[in-house]
Amino acid sequence: MAHAETAAASAETGQRVEYELQLYYWMKLIRAFEERVSRLHRQNKILGGVYSGAGQEAVVTGVCAPLRPGDFVAPLHRDLGVFLVRGVDPGRLMAQLMGKEAGLSRGKDSFLHGGDLEHGVFGSTSMLGSSLPVAAGAALKFQIKKEPQVAVAFFGEGASSRGDVHEAMNFAGVRKLPVVFVCENNRYAYSTPLEKQMAIENVADRAPAYGFKGHVVSGNDLLAVVQLAEKVVRRVRAGGGPELIECKTYRYRGHSEHDAALYRDKEELLEWQSRDPIPRYEFYLEKKGHDVKRIREEIDERTRTVVQQAVEFAEQSPLPAAGEALEDLYAPAPMSPAGDGRA
Amino acid sequence: MEATYLAAINHALHEEMRRDENVFVMGEDVAELGGAFKATDGLLAAFGPDRVIDTPISEALIVGAGVGAAILGMRPVVEMQFGDFISCAFDQIVNTAATLRYRHGGRAACPLVIRAPSGAGVHGALFHSQNPEAWFTRVPGLKVVAPATAYDAKGLLKSAIRDGNPVVYFEHKRLYRSVKEDLPDGEFTVPIGVAQLRQAGRDLSLITYGGALHQSLDAASIVAREDGLSIEVLDLRTLLPLDREAILATARKTGKVLIVHEDRLTGGVGGEVAAIIAEHAFDSLDGPIRRVAALDTHTAFSPPLEEFILPNANKIVAAIRGLAAY
Ligand SMILES: Cc1ncc(C[n+]2csc(CCOP(=O)(O)OP(=O)(O)O)c2C)c(N)n1
Ligand SMILES: [Mg+2]
């Protein structure tokens, strides 16, 4: 008996170790994938708007880590990482960015607007904040059907100025919906700094006004994000009502690849880069007794391969045929009772 | 002095702000950055932070606050960063602003300009390519303009700022740097509600506006060269109110009308233009009224889809030939 318990405990520890290394892998994969995306954009292989999340990898990794299949996630415009952590095929994701037939939206829309509901990833529109009411609606479904799932909606501190955000939070509070609101506060909305966007210190301070808890965490500290997210997701899943997590972070690149971000101080960028989430997490792994140098080499090799294969897959994929422009506008009527858009 | 379409907008703002201290500019990233497209560049330095205001991301607020300031005598020029996001301010425009004078029994005015960079052909995909003019051209109380040249961009913006009504000003992103001309040094305006003949012709009329004007002119010169056709090109410039006289005059003159716009076909401005002609110039027509417009779908991202959806000079040429042969 005692022996079995120890075995279970050590299996659990083993799993935890694996999980912690998996988190590291995800952050590294997101960083490598996005670096490649920026390069492909410079080479004109990805057209249209590209919004890098470099610097913010710990937020999406840490928040998505405790999620399960069937949970619903609405990423914001820089959250390419959400797609990767949720298990969307990197090749299809790259094909999406290149407007290929194999992409999530089959060439219909650009960048992250093509969702993948099979992996619980909603394709948000460009209209900032508009996905929060949708996430509330997903949570409403889970509540009505008594399903043990949660909805997660990411939004920028900039988007928090929109009325949709207020409407979603208010309703979620009223109905105690199983939804986690995650604010990625990177201090800028395009060129506009925080102090021109809000007169208070934290977006999370608004949560109590909607009747739920708001938390502030360093979005560059993966461990802190994941520990908080695990607790919050557990409570929300158990029916405790919505909560808000605000992650303080910083984007390294311009608002989009077209933006040189001259409105920012170089010092400020350096200061934040010195708090990069990846070396910070490596420090933790090191203290836990891992051979970080070896792990880093291994993982760099793995991520290089994954990204390279994704690029090759996407580049070899055909573009959609012109006539497809008129497809995918309507679901068949009548639709199947599953509501999956099939006849 | 030569000016691009974009510079013309910028100069109009500078000049109007200098002329009238009640004119002020408000929107996302308009001050420090000078706007996502640089249309408001230099205004902050020239006029200071009380007249060039960066707002939070709040389109309903931007328009609604514009209304509040306008009814008390200010002349706000507010910006939607992309015309696509004007949907987020829809209620404030079509309900608050457009009905304001009517519901105050004619004893109030709302001199507000809403600038909206719109249009496709820049790989903008579903939410950075829209031509939302037709959502507004059926709203009494609003005026809607869509300049196609640098001269009109400047002149119409000045008229819009001086107008006592809410004016939605659609500026086409593709024209910002691709269109330029010599502008007079002195003061000039372009009247709202007046179309402009861009080219006189005998055989067929193209009625168009905005980004599609340039494709229409290209198409007209192709068929002039290759088919010897003489095409009249009418640039509507203002979409609400439409210049009915100019529309009917060109229809009566050539008897064949092709309407061209980048916005979608169904429910587009072209339908209204066609109805005006069918109602009032039917006797003069020598053929059906036809339209070239974006297909009835969303402006897709992938280049083959986008090309298939949007009008271009070749598609206009084909439509001209078909109608000319009718
Ligand atoms: C309703 C709406 N208004 C304006 C924009 C243009 N825009 C795109 S991203 C952005 C800044 C967003 O800032 P934030 O929400 O803080 O997210 P971040 O880009 O910093 O990650 C703006 C103004 C938009 N997409 N939607
Ligand atoms: Mg931000």
C-alpha cells in the first residue's frame, strides 16, 4: 500500500517534470516559430499584417497549459502561441499565414483569423475585444449543458477600452460563467502608452466591479503564470464563476511588422528583454537540477525541425482556386443537430 | 505644388485647424504617431495635445464624444483607424449623429467629420479591406463622400469640416501614395453633392467613385485604343446625396451605362444609381444598365481569391465591350 502510494507519487513527480519541460518546449517553439514568421514576412512570403508575440510567450504557454481538450480559447491578434500549445498542426498554421489552401481558413482570411474549433481555438476578428462576448457565450453553453469545460478569452489592455469587453465581463459576472479573462498588458496599444488608455494601475482592478476576482501576475514569469492559471482554471471549472488574470508583459517587436516602434524608449525595451521569460525559466529548471545546456540544445534542434517542416509543408501547399472565394459563406440548411455546420 | 492623396488630406487638416480654432482631431494613435497611415502627421506639434487627441481603443466613444463636442459648437474630425472598425461605432453614427437635428426639431446641428480609411487591394483580408459606404448611404441626416483624387481629397475634406452635418469621409488606402497631382497653392474647396466628369465620351458612360475611378479610367483608355470606343467617365465623389442630375445627364447622353465600384454588388451604391436611371432616363437607354463590383463575398486574403473577388481594369474592359456590343 505504502509502496503503491510512493510509486504513484513518483509517477506524479515524473509527470510534473515532463510537464515542466513541455512548458519550456512550448515557449521555445513559439519563439522560434514567430522569428521565422517575421523573416518570412520580410521575404514577402507572408503577406498582410503580422503581429509578433515575441516577449509574451510565457503568457499563452502558462495560461493554456492547464486547459483540456474541449475547453474554448479565444486568442488575441498576437497569440500565435495559443494555436501551437493547443496542438494545432504547425504546418497548417504556417499554411494559414501564407494564405494556402491547407491553412485553417483555406486562404480566406489572414494571420490568426482562421480558428480551429477542433482544438478549441476560436478565430477572432480584427475588431478588438469582440471575442470576449463570444467566449462568454461559449461559457454559457458549458453552463447550460453542465459540461466541465472552461472558456478563456485573451485581450490586450488596449482592447479593454472597448464596450464589448465591459458587456462580456458584466454578463459573465451576473451568470457566474465558467470563463477566464486574460489581459496581456504589454503597456502599449500600437503607439498609445498605458497612461493614455486608462486612469488606473491595473486592468485587474476592474474585476471586483463585475463581481469577480482579478489577479495581477508577471507575464514574463512562466512559473508564476502557470501556477496562478492552474488555480484559477480549477476554480472556474468547478463552477466558482469567472476570474480575470492580468499578465504584465512587453512586446519586443513593433505593433506589426510594419511598425518600427519609434515611440518607445530603447532603454525600456532593453529592460524588458533583460526579463525575458525564457532564460528566467531556464534558471528555474537549472535550480531543479536539470542539465539546461543539454536540454536547450535538444529542444532547439526539435523546434528547428518542427518550424522547418511547417515552412516546407506550407510552401509546397497549393494556393486556393479562385472560385473558392464564393465557398464557405453559408452552412447547409437544414444543419445537423450537432451544430457542426455539416448537413 | 505636387501632393499625394495622403498629403492632400494632411494639408486640409492643417489648413482647417489653422483657420478655425474649433476644429480638433481625435482618434487612435493620431497624435504621437500621426496616425496609422500618417494622415495626421505633424498636427500634434502644430496644434498641441488639446486639439490632437489620442484616445483609447473605443470607436463608439470616439464618434459619440465627437457628437457631444459638435453640438456645442466644436468641429471634430474623428478617425477610425481602419474604415472596417467603423462598425464598432455604427450606433453612434446612424442613430446619435444622423438623427440629431431631426429629433431636435431643426434646432441643433452636428458638424462632425468621421474619416475612414477604406478599400481593398492591399492584402488586408476580411477586416482591413472593407468598403463600408453602403451601410451609411441609406441614412438620412448623414452625408457620405469618397474622393478619388488628391484635389478632391483636400477639397472635400475642407467642405466636410465646414459642413453643418455629420459627414462620413471614406479615403481609399490604395490611393494614399499611388495618386498625386499638382494642387493649387491657394484656398479651394470641392462642394459636397456634386459629381465630376473625368472624361467626356459618346459611346458609353462609366459611373464610378473612389478606388475604382482609376481602374475605370485605365479601362476607358484601353478600349479607346483597342476598340475606338469613346467612354464618358463620371466620378460621383459624393455618395449621399447623389448628384442625380449628373447621373441622368450622362445616361441620357450615351444611352449605355456601366456602374463600377469596389464595394460588393448587392446593396451597393450602384444599385441606387441604376434605379435612378431606370426610373428617370429609361427612354434614353440603348441597353441594360450593368454593374462591375466586388463579388458578393468577403474580401478574402489569398491573392487568387482576392483578385477573383475585386474589380480591375480588365474586368471593366470586358464589361464595356459586352455592353458596347449590345
Ligand atoms: C475595434 C478596433 N479598433 C482598432 C483596431 C486597430 N488596432 C489593432 S491592434 C491595436 C492595438 C491593440 O492594443 P492591445 O489591445 O493592447 O493589444 P497589443 O497589440 O498591445 O497586443 C489597434 C489599435 C482594431 N483592430 N480594432
Ligand atoms: Mg497592448
